Amino acid sequence: MSLLKVDELDVFYGDFHAVRGVSLKVDEAQTVAIIGANGAGKSTLLQAITGLNMQKRGAVTFDGKDIGRMRADLIARNGVTMVPEGRRLFGSLSVEDNLLVGGSSGRKGPWTLEAVYRLFPRLGELRKMQSSTLSGGQQQMVALGRALMTNPRLLLCDEISLGLAPKIIGDIYRCFDAIRESGVSIVIIEQNVAQACNASQHVYCLLEGRISLEGDPRKLAMDDITAAYFGTEQHA
Amino acid sequence: MIWLETIANGILLGGLYALIGLGLGFAFGVMRVVNVAQGDFIVAAAFIGLYLYPWTPLHPILVIVPVALIAFGIGILLQRVLINRVLGHDQIPQILLTFGLAIVLRNGMVSWFGANSQSINVGNMRFWGFDFLGMRLGVLPVLVLVIAIMLFAALRFWLNTSRMGRIIRATADDHQVVQLLGVNYRNVYAIAMGIALALSAVAGVLLAMRGSFTPYSGADRLLIAFEVVVIGGLGSFWGMFIGGIVLGVTQLVALKLDPAGGLMYGHIVFFIILILSPKGLSSILTIKAFRK
Ligand SMILES: Nc1ncnc2c1ncn2[C@@H]1O[C@H](COP(=O)(O)OP(=O)(O)OP(=O)(O)O)[C@@H](O)[C@H]1O
Ligand SMILES: [Mg+2]
């Protein structure tokens, strides 16, 4: 059975129909990538799954439970969390306080302060620093660590490589192995198609709010992905 | 010497003004809610104090404890039942809501208690004084300043060190992201409003001990609170304290120069600061922001 199942999801901003009839699923311990151009509706989709956007229609099932109308904080307490686009750290808080807020969800599991510092040793050295003074890469580590502190079963990552140097992106992606091994399923949103295909077992391409292509990234032809990404050809 | 004494008394009064601003500034800092009814809640707290202090053991000044607890409960209810329903990008609904609440509260108090001037009687303490560096200072005003400083420091300490304080600071930074971490921001807001009203209530009771009040005093109190918060720089913690002191000193010095001036000179100083530095004094003094 799938851990997350989204069925015919529509999401709106007022009259604007941003996500149109999207269905997808994520299995236990799987990594799924969602790719798509600017404004395709990727972030909107994740916000609807996490309950931050309540203007939605359709079914969202997590671990057999209907979370479609559930409040965002309860969805998080059930084990779904997100590293939001642009990191959105608590800028006035220290690194450690950011992580500890993540730990206030009350979920038990392998992710503790020590475990996060083991994953990102640099954060341990910076723990007393105000988070807004950190570099982009360090901030992204805090954002990831903060999400892990909730001990999620499903971790959604919205463009975590945006604006970071290639080396740092590599460092962060390498950490996903350790995260997956702790039993967490991962959904990544990427604009970098190659990065997304490398890191995932299943990829969905979003175009103007619809899924234009999906499949195993190793079996999809690059041309098809490009066409689905930019909408240069008609895909069902 | 008489001027030094005036300035000292201005500082003592200013500490209380700062406390009046703290509740408003705290609510704004955490929730971006401007509680227009704050002034009338302050007066309502004074009335509660007026009815409770004869039953307060040890000393009448301790009535601030039960009044603060009651105000905390009222704040939680207020946020849960009313203000949480109108939160959103648009701030007009909550301003209209609290404005309406202010009117209801004020007229309710007039019809219940009458329009007479009242005061909370702390007994002889009102007349106690002591000599300090050649100045004659009142025991009650000094005590009030000490309480104000202690409340500022305690709140700051609690916010910085406790689990709930950390969640409040995080929620103030980003009330959406805290939800992704399992925090119900509406509960956090309710607690923050409880704290804001409790602080205001203490200010209201202390004000009623130092001077007198009527059901109509709310508008003045709210104005002071606004000025303290704006002078301090919106949401700046110790900036607010300095804002209160500036107002207090200005008022007493001006009263000496022009006994008919009342609060006017305080408003003028406020106006000048607003023009010179729209972000408040804290931007000049680079005081650490409230959301540390
Ligand atoms: N708060 C909002 N109000 C109205 N429209 C919005 C809002 N947020 C996003 N949109 C619109 O919804 C559509 C999808 O936006 P979304 O942010 O989900 O795209 P995205 O795929 O995440 O893009 P990006 O790669 O730039 O992050 C866009 O057309 C965008 O303009
Ligand atoms: Mg996006």
C-alpha cells in the first residue's frame, strides 16, 4: 500500500485554478521527484498536501488515513513535513532553537539534536548563531534538520538546491541516503531535471497544473521529459 | 535639584507607561494584531482590581496577581472566540473587531460602574517616601517601576529560555512554517494574547493605585500604549521601555514648565520622534529587536 496517495487534486487561489486533477503516490522508503517549470504548480501541490493551502478539492490519503481536510499542524503530527521553498528559517532564532522547534511536534524517532549534528557536523559548530546570519547552504541544512526533528515518515523538499553552489548541493543530496535509511520517504521538487532524475525512483512532470508525464526516470527518454517540461508537445 | 527630582519622577512614571505599551507591543510583535481595545481592557482590569483588593491578603498591591490571572484567561478566550476568526492578510477586520469591542466594553463599564472617578486604595503606602541623593521619592512609584522592570526582564527571559517561549518566537517569525512542525499557531496566539492582556492588566491596576481612573480613561491609555510602541520601534523590546521613559519624563518636565499642558507635550515629542525616525528610537540606538 502506498504511504501517500493523492487523487484528482484541484487547488485554487481564488478563481485561479493552479493545480488541476493531479494524482500521484509515494511508496514506503521511496524517493519521488516532481519537476516542472516556474509556475507549474509544484509548490502549490505540496502546500495542499501539507494542509497549508486549504482551497482544495480531491482526496489526500496518508498511511490509509484521509488527511484531505485535516489541519496543517495535525498533518505534521501524523508524520508529513516539508522543507519549504526559500528555506523560511525562523530568522531571529538560533540554529539550535530552529531545530528544537522542529522537535516540539512530540513524535518519537531516530532524529534528535545529536543525530542532526551527526548528519551536519557544521551545524553543531554554529548552533548558537542566529540563523539569518548563516550562508545559504548552512541555512538549507538547518531547514532540513528542522524538518527531520519532527521525525517524519514523509519528507517533502521544495527546491532545496535553489541558489546553492554545486558542491553544497552534492553534500545535501548525499545526506538523503542517510535520511532514507532511517525509514523516511522523500518527495523532492526540482527545476534541475538531471538532479531530480538521479535522486529519485519515480518522477512526475508538472505542466500548467497538470501531470504531463510520469515514470521511472531511468526508462524515460530525455526528449520526452524535455517536451513534458516545456509543453512543446502534447502529452496526456 | 527640583529638576532632577522631576526627571526621576518622570522615569518612575515612564516605567509604568512602558508597561502599558508592553501588552500592545507584545501582541503586535507576535501576531501582527493591533488590539484597539487594549486601553479599555486596562481600565476593566482596574475595575476588577477595585473589587478584589479589599479581599487581597497581606497587602493591597498584591491584587495584581489575581487580576493578571483573570486577564490571562480573558485574553485566551478573546483570541480563541473572536480574533482568531478574523486573522488573515487583511488587518482591517481585526481592527474593526477590537474597535467594536472597545466601544462595548467602555459603555458596559459606564452603565455598570457609573462615570465617577475611582482609585485603588493602597493605604498609607501612598504617602510613604524616602530621600535619595537629596531627592524625595515616593515608595509606591519606585515599587511600580521595579515591578515594570521585573516584568520586562521576566518576559524576555521566559521567551529566550523556555520551550513555549521558543515556540512563540518561532510563530512570530513565521506562523505558517510552525504548522509544518506540528504547532497549532492559533493556540500559540491565544497564549500570547493572554500574556498581553495580563501585562496590560497589571499596568492598569498599578495606574489605578498611583492615580485615578474612569470608564473613559481607556482612550488615553491606548494612546500612551501606541506612543510607547511606536517610539520604541514596532516590536522592539527594550526600545519600548525607553519609549515609556521618554514619554514619562517629557510629561512631568512639561507639566512643571506649563502646568496646563497635560499630555500635550508628550504627544508633541512623540510626533517629533515619528518624523525624525519613523522606525522609532531603537533604529537610532540599534537596540536588539524584540524577536531576538
Ligand atoms: N499566493 C498566490 N496567489 C495567487 N496565485 C498564486 C499564489 N501563489 C502562486 N500562485 C500562482 O499559482 C501558480 C503555481 O505557482 P507555484 O508557486 O505552485 O509554482 P511552482 O511550480 O512552485 O513555481 P516555482 O518553480 O517558481 O517555485 C503560478 O501561476 C503562480 O503565479
Ligand atoms: Mg515553487
